[in-house]
Amino acid sequence: MFHDAGGGRFPIYRVTWDTYSIQTISCGLIPLVVAIATLIGMMIIMLHFDIVLTLLALAFPALAFDHQRYNRLMGDVSTE
């Protein structure tokens, strides 16, 4: 028999850690899907109201990130 030869600890160990893994994945995946759906819904509503303002609002975070990266790069060059 399986349990006589190998013991019953391994299946219990697998079930315990597999359920923990599924819980960890679902706790991270469900909020991510909800956040993405919310952003897509907000973009659709904003596009319905005003296309130019929507594109400007979507471009601003990218420009701000690029400006921050540029300042950090220039700070590194000036200290050399």
C-alpha cells in the first residue's frame, strides 16, 4: 500500500503547501484584475467625454516618469 511504504506525511504536506500557493496567487491576481478593469473603464468613460483631455491625462504620467529619469541621469553625470 502507498501509505504503508511512504507514509502519509507527504500528501498532507503537498496539500498544505499547494493550498497556500493557490491562496497567494489568488490574493495577488484578483486585485490586479480589478484594478486593470477599473482603469480601462475610466479610460472609456473619459474618452466618451473628451478625447484630447483623455490623451493628455494618459500622456502625463509617462512624461513625468521620463522627466524624473532624466533628472536622475543628469544628477549622476554631474557628480562624476
